[in-house]
Amino acid sequence: LDPARYPEVNQPEGQSFKLACQQCHVLPDPQRHTATEWPAVVARMEKNMEWMNRVVGNQHPPDEPQLRVEEINAFLVKRARKG
């Protein structure tokens, strides 16, 4: 992801996206999918994160930020590839 193209990734609006997605891979370009496709992609990634946490036995500390799927979807859908 080119931060010059999407500077809002470093603003509060992009923090949930940045925090969640960069745990496992480089940040994807929002133009990679359409607004209709992104929620299914995010749901699949959420399942992957749940699976990884079970495999490695991680337990979330109570003060750890929680996954904010709605904010991630909003960020991606707003910048998604058109149709």
C-alpha cells in the first residue's frame, strides 16, 4: 500500500485497518477489490486470524485493541475499485 496514495491510513480513520491487516501481511491496496467484494475478504481474514490464534494458543490481553471489522470494511469500501 502506498501511504502517499492513501495518507488516511495513518489517520484515526485508517488505524483499525492498519493495525489488523499488517499483523499478517503488507497492507492491501483498497483498489484490489470492489466495495461488494471487500466484506467477504475481511470476513475470510477474520477467520484466518481466529484460526491462527487457536493454533498458536494466543489469548488476547484485556487491554489489547479489539478487531473493529466495521471500521475496516468502511475504510476499504470507501476506497474500493469501482464496479
